[in-house]
Amino acid sequence: MTALRPEREDVYGGGSPYEPSAGARPHPPGRPTDPPTAPLPPLTHDARTAPLPRATGEPAPARPPRAAGEPRTAPGARAAEDPVTAPMPRIMDGPPTARLPRATGEPAPARPPRVAGEPLTAPLPRVTDGPPTAPLPPADDETMALRVVPGRAGESVGVSAGSSAPVAAPAAPGGRAARRKAAKRRGGRRSGAGPRTTTAPPAERDPQRPLTRVEARRQARLRKPSPATLASRAVGELFITTGVLMLLFVTYQLWWTNVRAHAQAGSATHRLQDDWASGRRSPGVFEPGQGFAILHIPKLDVVAPIAEGISNKRVLDKGMVGHYGEAPLKTAMPQDKTGNFGLAAHRNTHGEPFRYVNRLTPGDALVVETQDTYFVYEVTSSLPVTSPSNISVLDPVPPGSGFTRPGRYITLTTCTPEFTSKYRLIVWGKMVQERPRAEGKPDALIE
């Protein structure tokens, strides 16, 4: 507590406040009282709220030194301990009002006593230790009530009003039986079943939380494929591989074989033409696979070399037309005076020279070019379907062809329907012109 000021010592120290102390100089009558020594009016509740005036130029009283170890107090706290110099808070029973100035020495007005239990009309301000916070949202049914969320086995977790952190619900009162009943009502332990798992669903699990050992093992088992999955994958890969191989095979058969056959047939045709131009004579008897003539079908725009034999590997698969020249299917040559000149070729793949022979009609020209002569045939009839074993179509006078006596005929044979070899397609024709090469090309090739 601070020391009393000198002018207050007479008031609190001794003597009457209205009588001068010993040694004080008397004042003449009618003269105003000297402020330092004048008696002070009686202190009232309102008078103590402001510090007493001090004589002009009077120094402030010295404060006693602070002892070692004495805690340093805030100026407000020290002033609060001084009953004289520190202003005291005024307790108000009603709302604050403006106070008019009062004459010096006027006593404070008396306040009516407050009835016991009467509430204060002016609420006191709330003292907070931290910075001001945002106002709380209005209370409603959703924020005031606790929410039950899945938690640990045997306890319920809720969310407190105004807070997002989960809090544990109080344990059910009573013994173990009461707690079990409360846990059953909350969905914890069920009759005939083990404790309810507390693992959150994968969609609600915090991605930053590390997995437990049980969860890691469960996810590893889920990631590991089952035997049925492995078998289905193997079967699927087998089907895919088979499909790719079949596609490659079809591409090879329908496209690549034609490319190779056309190249080989064109090369054989050029060799024949070069041999004929150089004057190299043909022996008259040809070996299997040896080319000796060129077949022209003007309507189908076909030009293919004719080789001896009907071997697939030596003749037909190379895009050439084969001649039935070997027993038991030996046929005549074009230069023979009578006989049936039998030819065979692929209808599909490997150059497919007879692809559209089904489009030939009676009167269409077929020209066989040899080293010395052009043999011109005219289509007379056809047999759309017949058995592969029907070799009578190659007879000197084939039945069903319309020929009735021996002559110089030509027979074209190929597979039917397309892309199969189940049946045979037959086209017959008869020779109408024999023109030496020295006389030039026949009219069928010029048109």
C-alpha cells in the first residue's frame, strides 16, 4: 500500500478533521481556507472515486522501495490496493446515465436499496482471456443434439455442439448387464455374434492414416488373383492368340498368296515371251511344271501362263494354269487334230486366274498362245456344279457338253463355291480359229 500524502495525515492520523492540528497557524476570520491545511469534507461513496487535489507545485509522495523477491505488480493492481489514490469501480444497479457536475462538498444522493433477488438490469461485460472470436451460430436441433457415430467397441462417440471433435458418450449407469444392454442398443455386441468391427469402410477411412496389419493383409488378399481369375485370364489370352493367328492366316491366304502368285506368273510369262522372241524352239514334250503356252480370256482380262501338270506346289500355287497331261487324266494338246484340251486353275487365292469363269457365256472367246500359233476357242456351254470325282468332263467327247462327235475342244475346271473345294465348275468350248503368229494377233485379242 502506498504512503499517505502529507495533506491527508491530519485527516487519518489524529485529531478532528475540523480542528487544526497542533502547530498549525490559525486563519483569520473571513479568509478562505488554505487548501493544504483546510479541513476536508467528509468522504462519501462518490468522493472516493477521484483522487484528492494536491497543492500546486507539491511533489508526489515517494513510494517505498520494493523489497527483494517481491513480485512486480501492474500499475492497475497497485493502484487498486491504495484505498485513497486508486479510483474504485462504481457498481451500478441500472443502465449508465450521464451525471451532472456537483458542487464541491455536495453530498452524493442517496441510492434506493436493491431488493434481495432483484436481477441487475445492466449485464456485466464478459471478460475473455483470448482474442475476440466469431459469434456462435444460432442453436438448432442439429447442432444441440449429440450425434452417435461408430466408435470403439462398447462406447458411443458423439459430436458436441459447436465442436467438430468426437467425444465419448458417458458409460451406461449400472453394472455389467446394464452396460451390455446399452452396447446392444447402440449396435455394439450382438447376441450370437462376435464384437462388431470398428474398422471404417474403405470410402470413409482417412487416407493419411497408416493401415493396420489386419487391413494390410486383407487388402493384399483382395489384390491377389484367385485361381478362377488366373484360369480365365489364361483362356482369354489363348483365345486372343488364336484369333490373331487366324487373322494372320486369312490375310496370308487372301492377300499375300495372290501377291506372290501374280509375281511368279508374270515372271513365267515374260520368260516364255523372251524365249519365243529369241527363236528358242520348244521340245514338244514338256516336264511337269514347265510352261509352254499363254491363256488369254479377253472378257475377264486374264493373261496366265500354261504349265504341264496340275500339281499345287509346282503349278497351281504359282498362279499358273495347269494342263491335264499326266495319266490317268491325260488330255490332248491344242495342236492335236482331235481331242479335249483340259485346263485347271485356282478360283480363289494363289493368283486366282479362274475367279470369274462363272461369268463366261456362250460365244465368249478363249485364246491359247503358243510359240508358233494362236488357237481361238469359243465358249459353248458350262456345268455349274459337279462332283470332284466326275472325270468324264475331260473325255474327248464329254457328256453333258452338247458335243456329239469328236473335235477340237477345250475344258476349264475350277472349285466351287468360292473359297471352298467341295464341288467343281466346268466350262466347255470348241476351236473356231487357228492363226499363225506370223499373221499377227487374232481379232479376239485386238478388240
